Amino acid sequence: QVQLLESGGGSVQAGGSLTLSCTASGYTSDSGCMGWFRQTPGKEREGVATIYIRDSDYTFYASSVKGRFTISQDNGKNTVTLQMNSLKPEDTAIYYCAARTPVRSGGYCDPGYDYNYWGQGTQVTVSS
């Protein structure tokens, strides 16, 4: 059973930075994806950034965060990090770590696919 533990998040002013981390336990295969999704009340959940565990060259970013957010992984620690820079008030949301395993290739890490493991979520608030 895969469990995802999120850390980071909090409140920051516009233009600031925050770092989210997600550590997976029970993740025995490198054939999977991890990533971050976010949701605000009344809106659909949005895929923010995802990464293929086997090859970090396979990443996905939502157009709204491209150039500002960076997803990375530390295989040795089963940890995925989302570095969020130049934050905007519209980035305010609950951010969820998610994992999808197994997958056949990095192309299956697109957030449009079903992710089968989820963290509890962490609040990110950006004030103007």
C-alpha cells in the first residue's frame, strides 16, 4: 500500500516562494509517476506538475505554472519536491500529492490519467 506524506505549504505574499515535498512509502516500483494537483472550492482539480520516477526528463507542467514551478525527485528518498516561485494569488489552493503506478512509460504520467494514490493535501495561500 502506497502512502504519501506531504510537507510544506503555508502563506506567502505574491511574488514569494514556497516548497512542497511529498515522501512515498510502500512504493516498491520505479515504474510510476508522482505529481502535484491542486483544487479550490467550486473548481475542478487541476494537474500542476508530474514526473516519471524512472526518468526525470519526463515532466508535465500546467501552462499556468510553467516557468515558475519546478518538480524534481530524489529517488533515494522516494521524495518529490515542487519548488514554487513567483507565486500569484491565483495559485491559492489545496495542493495534493499523487502517485500513479505502475505505468509503462513516462507518457502515461500526464495528469489526465487516473492517479491511484493521494495524499491528504496541504494549503497554499498567496496574498496580494
